[in-house]
Amino acid sequence: MEDTIYRIIKLYGEEYKWKCAIFWSYITGEEKSIFSYVTSWYDKGLKGSKFIRLSKQASFGIGEGLIGDVIKSRKYRWIQNISKAEKYRRKDVAMRTGINSIYVAPIVSGKEVLGAIEFLGNKKHFPVDFASTLQTGINQIYLYLKRKESEIQLAKSEEKSQTISELAPAIIYTANEKGLITSLNPAVESITGLKSNDLIGKPVLELFCPDNRDEVATAYKTQRDNNNLVSFEASIVTNKNEDLIAEVKEKTRYLSTGEIERIGIIRDVTERYFLEKQKDLWMGIATHELKTPLSSIKAFSQILTKKGKNIKPKERQNYLLRINKLADEMTGLIQDLLDITKIRTGSLEISSEKCNINELINEVVEEMLPVTNHKVIFKKDEKVYINCDRRRIEQVIINLLSNAIKYSPAGSKIIIKTENKKDTVALSVQDFGKGIEDKNKKHVFELFYRGESKNNSSFGLGLGLYISRAIVNAHNGNIWVESKVDEGSTFFVELPKK
Ligand code: ADP
């Protein structure tokens, strides 16, 4: 930058026999309100002078000193006799150097001031056509500075895009008109495990799984909307043994060279995709699960209505009991659904009262024993008191016990234990059933997760353990499972006493 401006100020300095010309601007600094020395031209007499040294260190805020005044007012100043200049800070040094007249012109367009040029000399009169001739130089400097400013801004915004691209949790690629990859951000390696260097120069299509490349190629060709945006979902290749489902968005843009560049973002949406699929599947099951008891209730009540007084009291009692049981099942399911809404909206409220965990377990076991032929063994520890939400912890115990019953053979043992620890009370429910595969252990507490059942019978909806974990977490406790396939599972819960 200094070179171009130096040439211009030198031209005017020499031509009009000034001793020195200094260019001031904010353009080299960070702040737009501080103007400082950028470059200067001076004749031999001033070489190494204190005046030049002082000028190199000087800077002005808008309105400060003579230069600051010119910048603020956007008007030139001509001072023939420097000794009378009130605001000229370098006055003494200038005079000692043999300078006594100054002309300062702003580099200005409209309201915008980019800098100022100061011409210093020893003139009795202002050079006649200097101001008008200088205008050409000022215009040149102005254009030059504007270009420089936009180059700096461009560099800054490129630096910003570069940072965004490095931090983005999605693959960002650019490709040329032929569809060959020209750049990739580091996310490609963390998401797919593939090396970006191996992909540069390859077709964009190679990012996608071979069996959906035709569809992807068609999508890229046909799906551009009015904003030139392509958007679709497809599976992408990885070096792991599972493919990922990705959401792809791409736009094209024209470069200043006239070439076309494609910029795309590929986001891993595998989890969302499967969750949605699971949710759809689950909605079907949940509706079925609500509809079946409802149809039976309807059928039983129709029988009762039709038979009227002609029904035997025992038969009537039987139908009423079954209706009651079915209504309880439905209420339980609806209650679970309401709990899930509470958990997801963060409004699961936990009360606190002193509870004896042994007592709570006894109550649950007594309630459930009549409906199962499992052998339930309860190994109690002493003094297992905690402060907790009695109803909610009971819900957890019911869930663990009914899972143990559901997922182990009829007649097998179920061992419940309590343990009084220093600051916590632990309880466990052990069954000798089908167990849980290692890879599924981390999923059992997830919402909607239901293990596959061999005989395809649907035991549950995958809500119980999710709700149980939320309840235990709300008590600042822990819940986990230890299990071996075909040997059985033990679910542990540990709750703080206070
Ligand atoms: P549900 O039992 O209604 O499906 P849960 O959230 O209670 O829902 O359990 C989620 C899944 O965890 C079950 O579908 C089952 O595959 C597995 N699971 C839970 N408890 C046991 C257990 N005691 N033994 C084996 N698998 C279990």
C-alpha cells in the first residue's frame, strides 16, 4: 500500500517543491477513529530529521490537532506561517527543521474520510493550481484505499468462513463444474473416518453409498429450487461398518473468474432418522395397545347391556372385573405417556418424605405376587430409610419387578436385595431370564427402545426404563444394569439418603 501512495505524494511533492509530504490514515490499524502515519516523502534536507521521526510516531483522534481537525471538518487547511498555528503539535520541531508552511487535504468522498495528506514546506504563497491538480491524486488514493479496504474485509470474512468450516460439525465440501471435490473440511474425517486428501479430486458422488449414487445424481440434477438450492437425504460412505444417513444441501455460485463452484453441507442425521422411524413404529403399537383393551371393554359392556337382567350375578361380576382390569391397563399406559411429556418438558416434580425402602418393596411384591408364579426372594438389609418421592420410587420398583417377570421364564427365581450403604441405599432386582446383549445395554434406558422378542409378541412399549431412569436421576441417584444373555439380568438402583 505504501508504495502506491508514496509514488503519488512524491509526484506532487517534487512537482510543487514541497519539503515533505506525509500520508495519514486509519487504514493500517484496527480502529477507524485513530489516524496515524502511513508513509512519507521528503527531500534530502529532512532525511533522518527529528521532525520525520516524531511524525512516524504520531497519531490523532478525530478532531485532535491540525490533522484531526481536517479529518473532522473534511476541509483542507493552509497555514502559511506555522508559528501562528495553534493546534499544530509538531510546531517547534517543524520550525527548527526549517518548515513554516503547511497544507493538509482530507482524502474524502461524501461523508467518508479515509485519511489526510500533509504537505510541508517553506512557501510565501500557496501554489496557484496546487489544490485542483492535487484532486486527481486524492481521487487515485481514495480508489486505491477503497480497494485495499475491501481486500482486507474479504480476507477477514474468508478467515471467518475458514474458521466456521473448521469448527462445523458437518461435512462442508466445494466442487467444480465437473463435480470433482476441490475442498473438504476436517469434519469429513471425524464423521466418516475417510481422509480428506484421498477424496480431493474425486467426484462428489463418491461420498455416497454406491447403491444410492444414481438417486443422488438425479437429485443433484433435478432438485434445484428457485434459490438454486438442492436438498435431499441419502446414505454416505464411512470406513466403519455402518453407513450414515445424511442431509445434503448444496448451492452453486459464480466465481469472479466466471467459473461455477458448488458448495455443499452434509449433516449426519442418522440418529434423528432412526428415532423418527422408531417413533412412527411406536405410534402404531401404542394406538394398537390402547385400541385393543378399548374394543374389549366395548364388547363386554355390550354383552352386559344386551343381557340386561338375564345375566347371572357371577357372570356379571366376571365381566365387570375384566372391564376394570382393562381400564387399569389403559390408565397405566396413558399415565406413562403423561410422564414422558413431563420428563421431556422438564416438569417432572419430585416430592420428598421419609420412606422405608423395604416397606415399599414389600407392598409392591404383595400386589404383584398374585399375578405371577415366579419365586420372589427378598433379601433385606436393615435401616434402609431415604428421603424420596414415595409414589415415584414405587413406580420404579414396579417397573423393574414387572420387567423381571416379563423377561424371565414362568416359575423362575427373582431376587430383590436392599443394601444400607454410607450415604446411599441400594436396591437390586435380579432375574434368571433371557438377559440383554452387551450392544443393547446402553439402549435399554432410551425412550421407545424395546428389545426384539423372538416370538414377535409385543411385551411393552419401551417407556418403563426411560421413565425409571428419569425418576432416579431426579433423586440424584443412579440406575444401571448388569446382564448376561441366557443367564439373566440385574437392575441396580442407588439413591442418596438425603
Ligand atoms: P418395555 O418393557 O415396555 O419394552 P422398558 O423400558 O421397561 O420397556 O424396557 C426396555 C427394553 O429393555 C425391553 O423391551 C427389553 O428388551 C429390555 N429389558 C428390560 N428389562 C429387562 C430384563 N429384566 N431382562 C431382559 N431385558 C429387559
